Amino acid sequence: MSTAAATQAVIDLRSDTVTRPTPAMRRAMAEAEVGDDVYAEDPTVNRLQARAAEIFGREASLYFPSGSMANLTAIKTWTRPGMEVICEAQAHIYLYEMAGVAAIAGCMPNTVPAPSGTLTWDLIEPLIRPHIYYRSQTALIELENTHNMHGGTVYPPAISDDICERAHAAGLPVHLDGARIFNASVALGRSVADITRKFDSVMFCLSKGLGAPVGSMLVGSRDFIDKARVTRKLLGGGMRQAGVLAAAGLIALEETPKILHRDHENARHLAEGLSKIPGVSIDPKRVVTNILIFDVASSGRTAADVCAALAKHGVLGGATGKSTIRMVTHYDVNRAAIDRALAAIATVLGASS
Ligand code: TLP
């Protein structure tokens, strides 16, 4: 699925959100059958929702304009104001969703750092509030798979299953931010239904590595999705002829998971090349999906400075800290472009190759 963008001068590794719709997606969008989705009458949205539910082995699913809105909807549906949400200290819902957990759901995030972003029950249990009327109460546990800010790490299914089982025994639901759950599925060689079956709700994005221009899905029981539909409307997420967007989402859902492994191979190739460049620290063995985060501290340069210099060479990455840079592979960047990016990074950091 290489597109014209692959041959463009700029190699955009800032995120997999930058992918452009394929010609097949654009055709499907132009030809989509549509209706008013606030009346649940858009046949293409309904098909997408039915197919997503089927793929995840769940009763129902709901289409959203963004992953942030789908996460917030899930959080608001599972909680009441004044309650707490347990999540990892670098969770996307905590760092990059405009504090919506607090500002809109009225809840307090209760965070704990976890190695590789992988929470375990031992880390979670001490954060659960006792049932005392003058204490705020824990409402929800949230996990992220793959974990973005830990470099696309993948939860071992035994660990996420264990968290869900113990949370349920404690009377707590578990929501999964599975923005890149298909990447986790490909890395593990197990279906998305299998690795998410114990979660109470799952959000996944069509608009990242799967390549759709817009959209994310929330998956769960019929009862939960009926409630989430009300919350989505409250947040202004009721769309009308959204079938023009859902049509691209259907293609992303059916076709792109088959080729995600290429993005993982390219990420590993990029990481291996980076590990040989003086001034860069990265362990390529830790790169298991399409996200890599490397450190340029030993080059004596800041991440912002290195990114600005790389941009002049037509290579875009994102600074995630003073000395850390994130790069994300996707279908609009092929192997030749990765090699060009490596050459530019070596030049910028003053290495010879
Ligand atoms: N992530 C974006 C940025 O916001 C950082 C990216 O470029 O990776 N969960 C996770 C794990 C995400 O990575 C993202 C987007 C979201 C949720 C939110 O999705 P959108 O952007 O559709 O609101």
C-alpha cells in the first residue's frame, strides 16, 4: 500500500496519525451510502460498528470522531464526579487529553509509574481506595496497549487478563486505551478479540497505523454502548452523514492489519540503525511495534535542537523530553525512506555515514 506520500521529499515520522487515505479509501468515501447517524440511520456507520463489534467478539460498538473523545466517553460512562481513575503515570489519558478526566468527567487520576508502562496488580492494588464514606472512591482502572510514551510496548496478555480478573473481583471495571491494539495483536500473533476479551470497554483508533483519515471506536456490551451513545451526544460527538468517514474506516479495519508487520519491521530497522550512530541511545530489542523513543543526551544536543536540524533535512520526529525523540513508522514511509532518515540523523549528529 505504498502511496504517493512515500516518495515525497519529507519523511514524516512524527506520528502514524499523519497517514493519508489510500485510493481505495477515497473511492469508498465518495461512494458511501449515508444517513443521519444521530438517528442511527447511517448504513455505513452501522456497518462499521457491527463489523468492529464482530472483530472484537462484543455485543456493540460506537463510532467517534477521535480517540480522545472515545476515551473520555468511556471514562465518563463508568464514573461519577468525585471518583478516581487509576492509570499509569505516562498514560495518554493523563498527559495528552487536556485533563478531560478532571475537567469533564470530574474525576481525579490516581497514577503510578510502571516499567515499560505495563501495570501489574501489585502496582494497582495499593491505589484502590477503601470503602469509607469520607474518602473518594475508585471508579475505574485504565490500561494502555500499546503504550505510547513507553515506546509502543505491548502488555503480556497474562498480565492484562490478571488485572481485569482481580479488578472485577474488587468490583471495578477496566477500560483499555487500545489506540494501537492492532499493533499489539500483530506483535503478539494473537487476535484483538483474544487479547482484549476481559476488558469492560475498549477504545481503538482507525486513524493511526490503520490509516483512516478520521475516527475511533468504542467497543463493549450493548448496555455500555447505549449509555456511551448518550455521553457522546453530550460531548458534541453526534455526527450526521458520517458514513463518508466510516467508509474509509471499514477499509482500514479490514485491510491494514494485514500489513502492519511492515511498520514494525521498519521501526526495528530504524532502531538498529540508530543504535550504531554515536550520540544516540536506544535498545533495538525493546522496539516491538511501530513506535521508538531514543535519547540524544550523549550527543550534547537537546531533542528540540536535533528535531529542528532534522526538519531541515526533510525528516520529522517529535521531541518528547529534553533529550528524547519519538519516531513512529507507518504505511506512508517505506524502507528506502527509513534509510534516508537514518542517513540524515547520522549527518545531523555529526557521524560520517
Ligand atoms: N496520540 C497522538 C498524540 O496525542 C500523542 C500520537 O501522535 O501518538 N490514546 C493513545 C495511546 C494515543 O496515542 C492517542 C493519540 C489517543 C489515545 C488519542 O487519539 P486522538 O488523537 O484520535 O484523539
